[in-house]
Amino acid sequence: MTDIRDIKALNRDDLTAALGDMGQPSYRVGQMVRWLYGRGATSFHEMSDLSLRLREELAAAFSLTTPSLVDRQVSADGTRKYLWRYTDGVAVESVGIPATERLTVCFSTQAGCAMGCSFCATGMGGLVRSLSVGEMVDQVRLVGADFGERVTNVVAMGQGEPFANYDATLEALRLMNSPDGLGIGARHITVSTCGLVPGIQRFSQEPEQFTLAVSLHSAVQQTRDRLMPGVRRFTLPVLRSTLQSYTDLTGRRVTLEYALVKDVNDSDGELQALVDFARGLLAHVNLIPVNPVAGTGTGRPDDRRVRDFMGVLSAVGVEASVRTERGLDIDAACGQLSQRHAE
């Protein structure tokens, strides 16, 4: 017997085609998106503005699944971390970060990751599989529902490399942006990549004003190769040239994420290389004192060193900030919660 496909695996074009095959008018697509994501329907029979016959056809042709909550941790600062399990047993993490008049959700695009970054708990287990469109949107929707608030900002900065799952990630972003879906403004939707150059090039051609963040972590090639072996084929000069082209085409600023690791990328030489890389780019450097992860051998730099980086970057005209740390009293780093449940 053939497995019935989950309707949330379909992107908007696929959904349009499926409903067209059922003889339905195009406006049904918006209704379906509202039920699936805007309202979070758990069965086709809840979709009361669809005819009974159509609901029965949909139930016969597709499944409609929702991930189950495995674990939920709440930090003293209000941050909440979630572990969701899909019907095939795969589990992923997402994080809800509340602030005044804002709720940001960090969601995963893959279960596990193939990039192998040395300081990341997710990479220790390798890639399990990529997530579908609906599996990504559901993370955001369910976190918003748990807070009882509208999600205002999203970042594809959880487990996985978004551009290694480009098509599904982009369609998920579009559903998050759609008024029929989650209605989140495009400029409040950010994709964070390890620096997959072909993905950045494709992203620069998309019509939406989504924003881009790039995990740099070192502007010294040897150090970056050690920290981020999965992208060593894309050298720093190639990456910088690609980012220059991206900003020229889009007019949008790129965020350069720099996780400071004690005695690895926090030396004066590393700082000068970062200055040379960032100066002249339409970019903002986000300094992130690393969260130590068991088994990675990474250490947190002292606060003085973080201030040194911040001061030098600002002095040479490079916009920079230190990421506000949230959720330090829970499994804060990507992959830590999954890792704990696998033990």
C-alpha cells in the first residue's frame, strides 16, 4: 500500500495543482493555506467553509499531520526551547524569544546537519533529513500558539543549513510571509547560511525582501576551514565577492555572524582579518560569545576580549553589536536538547 502524502509537504504551487485536479477554483488555495497555517487545523473536517465533498476528497488523498511536543524548556528570561517529533520519529528544535511587542522564533530547516561545524551540537550527529515546507511553518505556528501571541520575526537559524534545503525553505518563508499564512513581514524573516555561495546567489534573485545572515566565524581561511569544514570549498575571497554582489543587487545589508571561541578566533590577527573582510561591505557584524557544548572542546572568551572586538570594529566604521544572550539556563545552543534526548 502506498503511503498517502502529507498535504503540508506541498508548496503553494503544488497545492494549486492538486486542487485544480479536483476541479476546484483558484481561491480555494488561499482558504487551504489559512486553515493549514493561519488557523492550524488538525483535520480536513474542521475546514467548515469547504464543501463536505471536497473535505472528503482531501481526506482520501492526503494526510494532515502535526508534530508532537517532546520537550519544552522555559528560561528565567522567558525564552522557550522546544523539541518537536514528526510522524516518522525525526525530532527537531525551535526556540521562542519574547521581547517587548515582539516574538521571534528560531526554526530548524533540517533534522541534523551535514556542515560539521566544530562548535555546534547539531553537526555532531550529521544530517538525518531535510524538512518539508509544512514541517518548518508548523514550528513557527506552534511556538506562537504556545505563547498565545502573534509571531513577528522568524530566523532560519536552528538546526540544519537552509540553503542545503533551498526550495522547501523558500516556500516555507513565503507561507510565513503570506497574509493567508502567518502574515510575517518579509523584512522580519531572516535566513542564516554557513556561506553556501550558490544559495546566496539564488537568494539574491528572489523578489521578496527577506534578509540574509552569514555565519562567518573567522576571516582567516585556515581557521574557518577548521571551524566550518562543510564550506571550505567556498573560499573567503569568493564568499566576500558573492556578498558584495548580493548587496549590490538587493540594496540590503548582510549580517555577518561571528561566534567568538576562546583561543581559536579571538586573537588580534583574527580581529584584523575580520576588519579587512567587513570593511567596505554593506554588512553588520554580530558578535556571539559561544555557548560551550560538551564534546566540542570549545571555550567561551572573556568579556574583555568581546569588548576589544566591538571597540575595534566600531572604531574603523564597521557596524557591530554583541548578541543579547537568552536562555543560558536551558539547553541554549542548537542541537543540545536533541542531543540530551538521544543519550
